[in-house]
Amino acid sequence: MAERSTAAVDVADTSGGEPLAAKADEATTDGMKAEKVADAGQDTADSGAKSATASEAEPPELHSGHKLARRYRLEECVTRLDGFSSWRAVDEKLRRAVGVHILPADHPRARPVLSAARSAALLGDPRFVQVLDAVEENDLVYVVHEWLPDATELTAVLASGPLEPHDAYQLVTQVSQAMAAAHREGLAHLRLTPGSVLRTSSGQYRIRGLAIMAALRGLTSEHPQRTDTEAIGALLYAALTQRWPYENDAYGLSGLPKGVGLIAPDQVRAGVHRGLSELAMRALVNDGATASRQEQPCTTPEELAKAVSAMPRIRPPEPSFTTPPPYQRTGYQQGSYAQTSGTGRTGAAATRPVPTPPAPLQSRTGKAAKWCVSALLIAALGLGSWQLADTLLKDRNQDDSGSSQTTGGNAESASGKPVRIDKVVDFDPPPGGDGTENPQEATKAADGKADTYWPTRNYYGRSDLGGLKSGVGLVLDLKKVQQVGSIKVDLIGNTSLDFRAAPEDSGDAPTSLDGYKKIASGEGESVTLRAKEPIKTRYVLVWLTDLPLKDDGNYRGQIKEIQVLS
């Protein structure tokens, strides 16, 4: 059920702030009722005649096992509404799960859906669920998109309670930045709800249905940026309070009490982060200043993203450690049982006196024996030390005569003194990168623990990060300029990577890949990359360029431990 709920498209959900005139009687296969909107809000942007034509259009007569383009095999219908249907399918060519929207070619929204899908596919931003194909064929129009089995809808996440401040901060940061990037390319969502935001297992948020969801439902807006900004504010409000910021219940969340109007999240629930509460109000009430601090409203995702970045960063909660119980002395000490009361057998054994050891030899013979034993021990120790030293010298000579098998540089030994890593920061620069790559996990790559690791995001289709960018990695801050001869990287799965370093005179860590010089390259699960000659630098970049394929069908890099050697 988790897979179905995370990949099904939220085109049948019409709740969330607008009154409903009618609801469909039939339920979709994921247990959610498909609802039809007949109000005067967003869903009546089309003319009455066009809406009637869309509702009368019959969905294509398809079934499980049907193939599209002799490639996409339909598995399960997850939504059927207003003449179109959405399916979970299998791409038999690439052997992966995908989602498919299908409409008749004569459907009044077929052309807008095709246009929206092709525009969204050109964006290529990994923060959005990617459009893989958009085709008109055999009287059908269908759009193929990613299927994320390891992600969870925000609706399901909020069902278990409100988010912690750090998680809510990550939500509004990632969603506002992603929508700002989309609007810069002229794309709007217009249907940004808890059902269209997914959280992956690594804590990243993905947005599905960019432009396509509005096209499928026939939604338009005179102020698309304001509409999406208000939607992000509603998501943040729900994440902080587990309440929908309107009077009507929606998306499994209770609405606000009737007649009280829109009140700040920190007045709805105790313990809400004050800065996030004010940020939600600035996004929701974006036609004027908020009542709390008279700050300017956020009318675009770009303004909201800047307001989030201006806030003090909210750190994740410190892990809690339980105090071990105090040491308990056992009843068995020094080879005998502890004293017990009673006349039983155990008591008798416990009170038995310990035999007195014999007195040391004090005679001439005893003294001579002690000296002889001491001399023998000294001789044995000397002989053993000599043999051990001889063995070590032979092994060293053999090692010197052999060749080193480390990667990069000349054939000298790659050993050196460990260099302390002061800070580890994720590195995901443009083009292709959005500036973050699981930053909260970065320190695990140099924490000295073999059971922790820093993961990249999931990439699809190709091992070279889905063809979206040239690589991703971690920047190691050594606190000051130091000599570096090599790095040793332990990974999970065969991975290709580069050893790069910033110039010695770099005051701050470079923000682009060009600011780091390539020192050596290699691949494997435990890789040692060595410079031809020791270099002087403060910032070392471990740059992953080709990722291993995981069991879930995704390509993902995982760094267990990094060591820097002088």
C-alpha cells in the first residue's frame, strides 16, 4: 500500500479550502474517493460547455496487461476520473516501474496535457518527479512519469503527527526553492497539496504533477506565483499544526474552528517554532502585512525562499543517549561464592576457609632457584626479541622490493599521517545541482564509524547521476592549509570518483567545480587516491561521477568513511 500511495497521482483529490458541490460515488483503487469539483473557484476556470464535454468523455477501455508503444505494460489503475485514467505500469525496456496518465486523443484537455508534460520534461530539475515520455498514439494521449516506491506522501507523514521544527524547515526550504526554479522557467503547479509532495527515505522532498496536474483538471490562475506561494504556506501551516488552515477539513486534516478566521500556527498548537509560524502567515496572508510583525508578505516562491534563507538555520535535534545502569556487583567474586545465610550446602561452601599459600623459599637453595629462573626468562626474552626483529626486517625488505597498488601518482607508498578533518559539507553545484545533497548526513562520512554513511539522492535511468549533472560530492575542510598526499575512501558498491583540491591560497571553499583541481581518479568500494607529489590545500573535494545500481532500481552513491593522509 505504501508504494501505491506514494506513486499515485493526486488528480482525484479536490478537498482543500474550496466548497464541494458533488462527489463521485465510486472509489479509486487506492481507497481514496474520486471527487468532482463544481464550485466557482479554480476548477470552473473552463467554460461550462468545456467542462461538460470533459465530464462526458469516456476513459479509454484499457486493462491490466495492456501495452503502450510495445513497452509500457499497465499493471494497476490508481485513478479514473473525468475521461482520463492513471496507472502504475512497468517499462519493460528499462525494467523499472513508471506511472502513466492516459486520455483519449479527442479529450478537450489532451492538448494542454501534452504541452504541459513536454514543458515540465524540459525543466529536468531532480526536485520534481520527472516526466519520461509524452506521446499521442492510436487515438490515445499518454504521459509517462517516474514512480517512487521509496517515497511517502506528505498526507501520510502528517497523519502520524506534526513535523519537528527541523523537518518543517527542510520542507519549506526545499519546496520554495524548487517552485522558484520552476517559475523562473514559466511553469506553475496550481495544485500544490500534501498529496503532491513526497518525502523520500533520505529526507528529501519531491514535487509531482508540475503543470500536468493543473492541465488534467483544467485549472488556471491570474496570479500563478501567488497561488503557489499560498499553497506552500498552507503546507508549512499543516506541517507545524497538523491542521488545514481553512475551515473545511481536507487531506485527512481537520480544519480550523469556524468563525475564528486564520490564526497563527503558534496560537493553534503549543511549542510551534515562532519564526516558522510567522513565515507561514507571510505566505498565506500575502495580500498585506501580517498582524504579528507587520512584515511584508511573500507573494512569490522566490520571495519565500529568500525569507527562509534569511532565518537562522534550524539544526536537527541532538540524538538522545540513555545513561547505562550503575555497575552491579555479582554474587560470584574472586573464584568463590559470596557469603549467604542459612545452614544449607551453599552456606557451608561459602564459609570454607581459603587454603593458605606455601611460604616463599628463604633458604640458599630457594634463592639460587629464583636466580636461575630469572636468568632463563631474560635469555628467552632476548632470543624472542631477536627473532621477531629479524622477521620484521625480512618482511620490510620484501615489501620494499614489491610495487604499490594504490591509484594515481607514482609507485611510492601511499601511507602517511592522518590529517584531521574539521568539517564535512555536501557539494552539489550548478549546472544541474541545486546546492544541497543530503547535508544533514554529510558528517557521517568522517565520523569514524563503519556502520554509518552519507548517501546521495536517488538517480534514475543512468549511472552517471541520471545524466542530470557531472557529479556530486563532499568538501572536507581541514581548518587550515596542510600537506595532503592521499585520501582513502570506503564506499558501498562499486563507485567512480575523483580526488580534487582547492588552491593553497583559497580563503573560502570554492562554490563551483572549476575551483577544485583534479588530482587523481579511481573506482571501487575501497579506493586510495594519491597525488603525484604532496600538495598544500585546506579544502579537499571527494567527487562521485558514476554511481552503483541498488536493489530498488535506483542509482545511489554511499560513502562510509573518508581518511585524509599527509
